[in-house]
Amino acid sequence: MKCINKIRVHKEKNFKKKLIGTCILFMMLALTGCGSGSIDMPYDSNYQVSSFKLVQTDRRQTANPFAADLCVVDGDVSNPDVVLNDVGAAALFDLSNNETLYAKNANIQVHPASLTKVMTALVALKYGSPDDILKASDNVIITEAGAQLCGIKPGDSMTLDQALHILLLYSANDVAVLIAEGVGGSVENFTDLMNKEAQALGATNCNFLNPNGLTQDGHYVTVYDLYLIFAEAVQYNLFNEIIQMSSYSTTYMGSDGTQKAFDKQTTNLYLRGDKAMPDKVTVIGGKSGTTKAAGHCLILLSRSSSGNPYISVIMNTDSTDDLYSNMTTLLNAIN
């Protein structure tokens, strides 16, 4: 009797599940009518099944998932061609086929260092104009030891275009503050926009508290979120132009009305020629970052010999040499 009861209860539960699923599908089809059609299911961070796909074959009704055109990572992805040493997190994404070729700890929250500045640039490009004039406040004075600085002073001014070049190419932390205040009105308002835009992209496991990536409790990203953010940023022509440059020279206005010169090389050692690019792979550009908490980090846009695009990310290595050695290994998996 006990066995019979268990079987009966199990069948009743299965019947209820099927009935609920049928009702949900029926209601969706009723809303869209008969015949072929598409049910939009846009991303919503508060809706657990916003990227789920449903198909009703006989009526050709589909619910298009938010992630239909994205690479997806729900765990580590091994690759026989990739052996990385002492890397905290990493991933390689094939943008042509929406495929994750390799992933290690891609959804683990880590310190982003200056890879934060990709999000800063993305928000600035969306909410600002390259011709906007930005004037530095006292907040551009950063005293943290080892922080990369352009050397701007309170009262100095430059265009957003100039600031974005210095931000992405030279990774100046003081310019990140200049951009945040110039575009958002304050660092706090700007970081609110950073988090808002990250959520809109589906990058829900990151949190930004500053625009430059200097270490701060509660400021973190994941490799997968960086992929989503970087993939969006490269849709902007100016962003693409800047990350491909090996150096940048300009002059901006000092607070006393005199011209100040800026002339620096990129922090990307592939583009500087200090590190050899992998065979049959062209590194288009990207962003590097280093802090004590984050280690040495790098995100890149590259192309294969056939022209297909890839995004690669490596976080938390012990040295610059380890970072580029591991990145070369990762990129070699493309071909």
C-alpha cells in the first residue's frame, strides 16, 4: 500500500506540473493569437525567466530570449588548447558564433582595477557629447600611492573627447573623476548611472562605487559582466578608435589659461610592440588594469585570421609577464 500511495502521489504531482505548464503556454498563445509570431521577453533583472525560451511548434509561436545573441556562461568551460597558470578568472568569447570557448570563474566577483574604466567610457559616451567641455574640481587630486595620473589640476579643462582618450589609453584615474563629475554632475550620480546601465545590459553581478577602479569595498565585477559591458562599448565608434591607438598627444587648457601638453603611450603592451601578438591573431585593442587587490588584468577585442571577432578577459595574475603570457595562450585557442 505504501508503494502504491507513493506512486499515486508522484503521478498527481507530475500531472499538476504538466497542467500548470500547459496553462501558462495556453495563456501566452492566447495573448498573441494564432499563426506565426514572436513573444518578446526582454531582460528584466527582477524576472527570473526573462531569458527563457518557449516554442509552440504547431503554431510557430516563440518567446525570444534576452541572451539569444550573447555568449552564455553558467560554469567553467574547459578547452584542451588552454592551460593558464596562476589566473584568478578568465574567459574567451567567440562573438561570431555566440560561443564561450573557455571560462574559469567567469561568474565570481573580483576587483576590476582599471577595467572599470570601460564602464566609465560607456556611460560617458551614452550621456555626454565628445565636444563637451569638462572642468576639473578639487576632487581630481588623488593621493593614493601608485595611482596612474594625468596630472590635471583643479580649474584645468578639456573636452570629453580628450578625456576619453586619456582615460582609455593611459588609464588616468584623475581624468576618470573629471569625466564622472562633468557628465554625471557628481561621482555619486555618475556611479548610479554606471550601475543602471550595467543592469540594463544584464551585468547583474557587478557593482560600481567609483569611475576609476581604485580599490574600494563593495566595488566589484565578474568576467562575464565585463564581457557584456565591453561588447556594448565596442558598438561606439569613438571607443573603438581609442582602444586601437598606440599613443596619444594633445593639449588642454590650464586653470591659468596656458596650454598643457599630454603625450603618452598606451598601457596595452601588444599595441606598443612590447609583447608579441599570437600567430594568426590580431589584437584590435582593449583595456588593462592593475591594483594590489585586483592583480594584473586585461580585456581585449581581437580578430582571427578570417576576421572573426573575439573578446578575451584575464583577471588577477601576479605580474605583467604572467598576464601577457596567459593572454597569448588564451588567444592561441582561437585558431
